[in-house]
Amino acid sequence: MEDSISLTIDGTEVNVERGTTILKAAEAAGIEIPVLCYFAHTTANGLCRLCVVETEGVRGMQAACVAEASEGSVVHTDSPGVQSARKTILEMLASTVDLSEAPELHKLMQRYDAQPKRFEGGKRRQPEMIDDNPMYIRDYAKCVMCWRCVQVCAADAQYTYAIDFSGRGFNSSIGTFFDKPIPQTTCVFCGQCVGVCPTGALKGKREFLFEQGVAPEDIFQVTRRNGKNQRSLKGPHLDRGG
Amino acid sequence: MTTKTHVFDRETLNAIVDGQSESGRTALIPALLEAQRAFGYLSEELVEQIGQDLRVPLAEIHGVIEFYSMLYRRPVGETIIRVCTSPMCAMVGGEEACTAACDHLGVERDVPSQDGRFMVEAVECLGLCDHAPAALVGDTPVAGIDPREPASWIASPEEAPPGVVDGDLRWLTARCGVIDPTDLAAYERLGGFQALKDAIKDLQPEDVVETIKKSGLVGRGGAAFPTGLKWEYTAAAPGETRYIVCNADESEPGTFKDRALMEGDPFSVIEGILLAGYAIGAKSGYLYIRGEYPRARRILSEAIGRVRDAGYLGENILGTGFTFDLEIRSGVGAYICGEETALFESIEGKRGFPRLKPPFPTTHGLFGKPTAINNVETLCTATWILANGVKAYRAKGTEKSPGSKLFCLSGDVERPGVYEVAFGVQLQELIDMAGGVTGDLQAVLLGGAAGAFATPAELHLPMTFEDLQAAGLSLGSGVVTVINQERDLMQFLVSLAHFFAHESCGKCFPCQLGTQRQLEIVGRFAEGEAKKGDREALDDVGFAMTNASLCGLGMTAGTAILSAVKKWPELMAD
Ligand SMILES: Cc1cc2nc3c(=O)[nH]c(=O)nc-3n(C[C@H](O)[C@H](O)[C@H](O)COP(=O)(O)O)c2cc1C
Ligand code: SF4
Ligand code: SF4
Ligand code: FES
């Protein structure tokens, strides 16, 4: 094949098309690399770094979800260094955010023997749950900052631009314009953000109420009656051409 | 504070945003800055209007305002007093001065005074380390602020002098302090703009690239990448539009050499940008100056005006057919925007998130176009090389680190300042040049917050890229912070850790989370409250940040602290 390259991943030789990520190349070789922020339907940004691998002769580690496989390279996806980095990242995350509704992460924590306890007592991100609209709740104490919701709300899907970031560094969060309630933003209640959230930080209001033990007929009352004509008329509405 | 509607007059705002909707997103941050200057702060109503005028989604403008320390969406004092509490100033009373200012005005940090006239902030390094402890009072840099007399420097702040510029090889700094920095005729009399004239009249762009390649010049912004290669790659990248960007974000704690060059010899910075622009085939360039450098910005705007009037900028420069223009952009309080791709994002009007690399700026830079981005000192050195020749340049320094280098000496030396020397002088000689250590030497931080500590046993080290690297140290941007025995090294480490926690952009997990955990652990050790296992946890956090982070900030956020515990294990024994 003209445009095919060959590399070695964990001792296995793999042939893939040029431009394939290390993550996909490993998949082709039957090797699974853990991911968190990576999501097939949004632009990969290489944020969580759980997917890091080592490549012989290259300094530091590469995020497999975005790094291209290169001809002749020798990649290690589970070296002691890689394991240590993944373990520490998971521990720091679990000591910051409520991961109680992220079972996938729990599995990973077990696999890497993560001990979040050693970071106990440090700052956590635990803002109050926001219940400001009839369609979904936002419990950012569970938010891992994977960016998926922001991406689907913007150019990866909906072009609605209702949510973006607040703060910086450890104090980052997902926010709205001047922290306004969702009904006062450009949100069109498409529900895509809820669908992509991996940790239960965004949750359909019905599911939330149901979990709280609210009867289905009462749920209908809350979610259908209160949300009419609340969409903000201010600001550019890119879905309507600005 | 009452929550009344923020009044702003539409006409003034019109003047700010008029005609800008065509330029798109890149007009956003300049518009926000101007609006803030005109109306005090960025209220909801004001931002909504700007968003509509520039057609930028409101949530994204919110994200931008939230990212940058110098943009405010709540009322602030008319005069903001920014007191540096980064290591170099903290060491000599920065924290105390900040507290004293608050007490004097009867305010808390970050809260405007009752009469609305003042607001006090503790900020990261202001690039005034030669004047430590220092503050920025409004737009006035103030030196040696006295914690005992806050009234004097708050009420009538006296502008700090330019600062010491010295050394035994005055190439780039030859004109600093000698001529009026904005006197174009004086610059020309001393040989200025001759290199540009020669280049655009007699040399092909590839000749200029070749000269810089032969000189062995490597970048002075910290990464030491060969400048000639960078220009060659950019020139060769496909596409019509190319950019040259001068990185004057200079926010690495302990670094103030670019400030000295911009304030002392602005024309050589401009000449360097023009030469680089010519070499790579760019028609326009940007000069990104950190927001905390109002004086450098003022001097450079004035200098650019003079240069334009004299015909060195604009269409058909000196009748050669070379067309080039240059725009200044202001940083808004974010160290990460010194990282090249974050800087592009910032010019593009976005949060300063570093991009994934590859692709590299030489093919996908500013606005996605091929871009060469260079440090101020790098460009001034290029100007010098093109004026004086490769042979003269290589006559000093070493084979691998040829030429001259500006070092920023701060901390416990007799005469802090910028010292220009040939690469290869010993650390000891450099310290002696600055009048020697005041007190007994404890440690030297080389390369800034992103660097590493040297011990008193390492003073014989030659200051070159290769020698420092071999010793496990780094030259970085040329920071030499001297720390005497009276200083509390642990407190120094705490303020380093604080710097990174404050400046992490938050994009990738190892750095976003790790800088905070590192700060907590170092803080516990400083307070004598370390838990069992903290030392190991610190190592692990450092390892994860160094190896798994997305950009250079995270990759170096643990190095200085880890180097300190390696050299002085007793600092953080379990
Ligand atoms: C966190 C961070 C901050 C940086 N800050 C600066 C800076 O203030 N000035 C600078 O010239 N380079 C800075 N750099 C390096 C730039 O990314 C880039 O390498 C440099 O501007 C290239 O110019 P040079 O080749 O002339 O050194 C920084 C890098 C990182 C990772
Ligand atoms: S709310 Fe959910 S989808 Fe959005 S960034 Fe947080 S974890 Fe990711
Ligand atoms: S290393 Fe730090 S500064 Fe760089 S992208 Fe990651 S969070 Fe941002
Ligand atoms: S899955 Fe690759 S960085 Fe998150």
C-alpha cells in the first residue's frame, strides 16, 4: 500500500493508513488504550491525557487520541511511566470531582490502583447543582471538564453557543453568559449536551426527578408547563444567522 | 455596591466598534480593552452590545473575559494597584506591601474602595524584578515599594527608572540608555536601519535566511529553536499569506530583558520584525506585548509611528516594492499567552488555550497561516547579525551557543539588572558583574519559574545552552535569581507553585489538577503540616505534569520544585 505505514505497538507490528492516530492503530492491533475526553462524535482535543503512551526516542508522552502513528515508531501503551501518569491523573481527578456516576472511570481507577485518598483535603470543585430550566439539570460538581457539551453546543453540532467556559486553570468550569439561567441564554433545548456528558453532570430533568422519586405525572407538569417562550431574544443567534 | 445599570454612551462605544464587525473575532479583545478603558468595566449590557456589534456569541465573550486577569466584568477601582507577589518580589516584601496597601485604603484585595478610586490586587510577576518589590499603579511602574509607607506610592506613584542595563559585551544593548529611545535620527546615526536597507535593496529573502542560519542564532524565548530554520520552514510553507509575530509577552517570573530592549531600543525590535518579515515573505506582523507593560507599549507605539512616517513601514518601503505593516496587540494578563499557539489564539480573540502540536506554527500559525514567531531578543539579535555579519557574531560565545545573551539578574545581588555578555561566562562572573551576592549565597534559580535551582557549588558553570543542559539545568529566557541564606526557600517554592496554579490555562488535566495539588503539598510542607506520603505524591504529580501535559507550561510546572527537593532533600522530608 502506497499510503500505509508500519509501526510496533507493545511488541506487535501493525500496518495502518498514514494519518491514523495511535489510538486507532492500537485498536487495529487489538490493544485498548483508555480514554476519557475522547469521543467519536466531537473534535478530539487531547485534554485528559489518560490515553498517553510512550514512543521510543521521543521526549515526554503523546496523547494517543490525537497523535499520529508514525512510520517505524516503537510505541509502549502500558509502560510503568504511562501507568504512573494515568494513576496520578485519575487520583487527582477523583479527589476533585464527584465521579459517583461515572462507572467507566471507576473501572479505570481499579485497573490502575488509583488511591485518591492521598490527595484528600485538597480543594474540590463542588458548586451547587443548578436546576434552572424544565429540560435538564447541571450538577457541575460532577463535571470533569471534557468540553464535550461546549463542543456540541457550538461548532461540532448545534451552533447555538449557549455555554462556554468560566474561570481558568483548576477553577475552570462550564458557564453561561454572565452566569445566566439557561432559559435566558441562546439554548434551544436540543439536549445534545446532556447526551454526550460522561459523568452525569448534565442530566435530563425527567431522569433527575425520577431518580428523586417524583411520580411520572408530576414530572410532566414540571417539564412541560414551565418552559414556554423563555428563550432569550438578546445576543446574536447564530442559528438564525447572527 | 449597589447594582445599578451600567451607563455607557452609545457614541463612544460606536467609535470603538465601528467598522470592526468586518475584521471579525480578532477585533474582540482590543474592543473589550478599549470599552473597559472608556467605561470602567465590562458590564452585561456593554458586553451584550459589543457581542451584537462584532457578531460574537455572548457565551464565548464571557469565556474570554473570564480567562484574562485584566478583563473585569464587575466594577473595579479607577486606579488598580497591582502589587507583585511572585517569588522575586515576595522574597523582599511584596506580600507585606500588598497587605499594607489594603490596610491603608481600608479594602480587601480585589474589592474596590468605597469611593471607587482604588482597587488592590496581588499579581504574578510584573517583569519589574530589577525593582523589587514592585507594583503597577494604574499604568505607572513603581520601584521599591515600601510596605511601611503605602500612602506615598499609592497617592503619588513615581515612575520607576529604566533600570540597570550593563555587561561586558554591549551589542544589543549598545543604545539602551544612550539615546532617546524614540529618536529615530539618533538610531539611524548609530547604524540603525542600515541592515534593513541593505537587505531589501540588495539581498534576496533567502539570503537573509541563509545568513541567520549560518550565524547559529537560536531563539531566546526559552525553547532555543534555530531561528534560521524556523524562517526557512515558514518561507517554504505553501500559501500566499504569512505572518511574523514578535513575542513580547515576557511573563516568566524573573524575566525583564525584553522590557529593557523595548524601552531602551524599540527601533531595533521593529527592524528585526521587518527583516524577519522580508525573509519569510510576510506582508504583516504583530507585536504582542503583555498587558502589564504599558510603558513598553507606549514607547513602541510611538516608535512605530516614527518609523511609518519615515517610510520604513507601509506600501513599497523605500521604493523597493517590499510592503509590510505592523500592529501592536496587548496581552490581557495570562502567562500562558507567551506560549506561541496560545498567543495566536489570543490575537484571534479567544481564550489563550495552547493548541495541539503538530501542526506547527511554521505551517499552521496565526489565523491558520504559516507564521514565524520570535522572541524580542531573538529579533534584536537578528538585526545585529544582519548589520554586523556572521563572522563578528560567531567571534564571541561558543560553537553551540554563539554570540551574546542578555541575562536578567535579580534577587540578592548588589545591582539587579539586565547584563549582556558573551555566552560562556561563568555564573559566578555574571553574579560578580551585578556587584556580587548580598549576604551568603543559598541558591540560584536559573531559567525562571520553569527552570531549576543551582547550588553554590555550581557557580563555575559556563552559561551556555549546552553546559547548563548537561548539568541538568536550563538557560531558559536568561533568568538568574540569586537567593541568600536569609531567605526562606520553602516560601519561595510556595510562591512558585502558586504562580503555576494561577497561570495554568486549565485545558489539560495533568496541569489543571496537578498545579493545584502541587501548591497544596508544597504549602503543607512549608507549614510543617505535611502528611505521610506527601513527598511521593509530589514526585508523582511532577512526573505526570512533566510527561503528560499538553504544553510547555505543564511540562515545566514541576521542574524547579523537583530540582529543589532533589538538591535540598531536607526541605521536604517525609
Ligand atoms: C508557558 C510558556 C510561556 C512562554 N512565554 C514566552 C514569552 O513570554 N516570550 C517568548 O518569547 N517566548 C515564550 N515562550 C516560548 C514560545 O512558545 C516560543 O517558543 C518563542 O516565542 C519562540 O521564539 P524564539 O524562537 O525566538 O525563542 C513560552 C512558552 C511557554 C510554554
Ligand atoms: S458538563 Fe459533562 S460534558 Fe460538559 S464538560 Fe462537564 S463532564 Fe464534560
Ligand atoms: S499544560 Fe497547563 S497551560 Fe498547557 S495546556 Fe495543559 S493546562 Fe493549559
Ligand atoms: S482521551 Fe486522549 S487526551 Fe483524553
